[in-house]
Amino acid sequence: MRIRATVAAVSGALALSALTVPVSQASNPSFALTRANAAPVISKVVVNSGKPIVLGTTATKKVTVSVTASHSSGIEDALSYIWRGRDSNPNLYGFGFHPDGERAKCKAANATTSTCTLTITVDPGYLWNTNATTWRVYASAWGKDGNFTENDRFSSVRFQRLSRLTVNASPEPVKKGRTITVTGKLDRANWDTRKYAGYASQSVKLQFRKKNSSTYTTVKTVKSSNTGTLKTTVKAVEDGYWRWSFAGTTSTPAVNATGDFVDVK
């Protein structure tokens, strides 16, 4: 599916490839078109509540983007999208995801300032593993008098490949003092193959929670194998839950396995 990056639109989200994207000049990201009055001022853009955009292999994700801007005439509309690319002066080439629909929903805080909200549908079918990195955020705003401003690189957002983690502690039940074997697997979405694959050579913590406790304590740290599998042994001391815990990397989010209860006799 190497041709997918050239497709124009999917589920309301526009994908761009070798396309000149923002109207503004790449050499001046804060370029503004003004008339009699100053251009609007964009003070804040929040993508996905400030969190990374985490995607699996097939399911699309609805991402909310809010643009806060001010102008003496009030704010009429705003736009924001997320993109990756390179500068090829004087044009900017890349690809990205645009909002669903045509206009933002703007809510006025007062006569001059509004926060405008848009929804972007992000589809992992357009992504490669190399896209698990930082993306740029474009933002623009229109005043009610027609003045306009935009910024190709107002902020940034990180894309991550969804991670999964399993655990199994056995035998169950077990006599006190005997050996418990704890296994599991760490894997993550592979956007190149549309499947999940083991995440190799990662440090994963084995944690224990007593039966009547709400807190997990780290017992040891184990490296995942070249297929993402995990295995270690511990002594059975008391009833409780065993789990694996992965702290995450820049390309992959943190994840905890659901605790596996072991009854110690």
C-alpha cells in the first residue's frame, strides 16, 4: 500500500503528499494579511488535550483541536491542521491531516477573544513507522472585519504507535516459598505492515500488589526478547497481583498489563 500517501481524502481527513500546503510563505511562518487594523493574534492551540496522538494498526482516531485567538473586531473563524514535511524554499511540501467539515465552532470568551474547536480524523492507514515522531501544527484565525493571520509552525504534537502488554503468573494457586514463573509480551503497532509486532530489547518492570493494597511495587526489571516476550521467576510469599509495567519511549506510549492474581497457600 505504498501508494496510499498520495490519496486525497479519507474519512473526512485530508492527506497531503508532495503538495504545497499553507498559503503563507515558508520563509515567514507568521506572515499575516492585514487591512486597516492589525491582524488577529493566536494565543494558544491545543491538540488532543495536550497529549500524544496514539494509533493502532487500523482504527481511526478523532482528535480535537482548539484555537484561541483575539482581534479588536472579534473572531469569525479559525483553522488548524497537523502536518509533516520539509522546507523547499519558497514552498513547503509534506502531508498531514485536515479538519472534518468546513468551519470551526467558535465560542466567545468576550468581545475580542474566542476559542474555536475543530475535529480531525487521523487514519493510521496513511502512516509509516517513521511517522511516530513530532508533527507540526498549523494555525490561522480570521477577524470579523476580514483580517487574517496564520502560522505554519505554531506548535507541535507527537504521534505514537499503540503498545500492548500481557502477563501470566503461574502456577495458581502455589505453596508459599515455591517458585512463580511470570511471563508476558510487549508489542506495538507496526504501521508498515498493519499488524502488531514484539517490541524488542525494552526494559520492563515486574511489579507486585498485595491482595488488600492499591499500590504496585517494582520487584525487578527484565529486558524483552527479540520477539517482545518476557519471562522471569520469583518466590511466592503472599496473595497478590503480578503485572508488567512499561515506561514507554518517544515513539511508543507507556502501558501496564492487567494484574494477574496468584493465591499463595
